[in-house]
Amino acid sequence: MAGKTLTRMDLSEAVFREVGLSRNESAQLVERVLELMSDNLVEGGQVKISSFGTFSVRNKTARVGRNPKTGEEVPILPRRVLTFRPSHLMKDRVAAGNRR
Amino acid sequence: MIRSELITKLAEENPHLYQRDVERIVNAIFEEIIEAMAKGNRVELRGFGAFSVKKRDARVGRNPRTGESVAVEEKHVPFFKAGKLLRDRLNGHDG
């Protein structure tokens, strides 16, 4: 496996290649897409991107956890967690691309 | 929010861009992420989260209907972990 790490810069570069915008504007658009998705999730919404996947927020109830090192009981407060469910297309492409 | 709503919102905010270009921009972003993972790469978007590929080892599975053993090959699956900033925002810390 290659094991490279891509960042916002690579996404901006992809946008830059796709449309004739400046690198700066491409970067701003990438940032805005991430912001719009984040804001929607923070408001409790679901973000469903067809042929990519679905981001959703789940509510976790309070429970008693344990510090694995000390064995001490610690309360875990109710919280909201983000889950991502990849689309079939993404799963298939990732599986096919990484097959030896 | 679905893909088309994201595109509409972005197009409204950028009246100097054609809607079809905004569509291409949004598609290019998601396509780049999938392509990266298909190559075994990771995509790290600070504050938002990271997309990575996890390897699932080969195993002996079972057909739940017949109870018959079947060999399940090793495979790679997409994985997403939310970033700290987004996790914190979901829980009301910071704006």
C-alpha cells in the first residue's frame, strides 16, 4: 500500500485542475464545503452525499466507564458522536483498488 | 442535507460561478477522496476528520441460513474518524 496522506491542499489542487479558478479560490471553496457539512451536522442534520456516503450524528447515553490503567470508575456523560457510512460505490472502489 | 443542496448553497454564495461549475467542484472534491482511498492513501482534513482504509483479514465466515462455512477473503474497507474540532462542536464546546 502506498500510504500517502492527502490534505486540503490536494483537494484544492483537484478543484483547481477541474475548473479554471485561482488556487486561492479553489482552497476557499474546499474549506466552505467542509464548513457547510460541519455546520449541518452540528445542527443535528444528516449529510447524504450520493455515491460517496452518509454522515450522521448519534446520541450516546451516559454510562460508567473505567480508566483501564487505574481501574477507577469514571462517569461518561451523554454525548453526540459522528458516524460515517460509506456508499456501496465507495466500498467497492476501495476494495477493488486495494486488492493485491 | 444532500449533495444537490450542498451544491445549491455553494452556488448561491458564489454568484460569479456557473451552477454547473459548482457541481464539478463539489464532485471533484468527493471524487479525489475516493480515488485516494482506492490507492490506499489517507485523506486528513484537520478539524473535520480523516478518511483512511482499514484492512480486514481473511476469515472463515458462515452462511447464516445454512450454517455452511465459507472462506471470506481479505479486504479493505473505507473508514472515517471525525476530527477533534468537529467532535467538540457536536458537544457544544466552542462555537
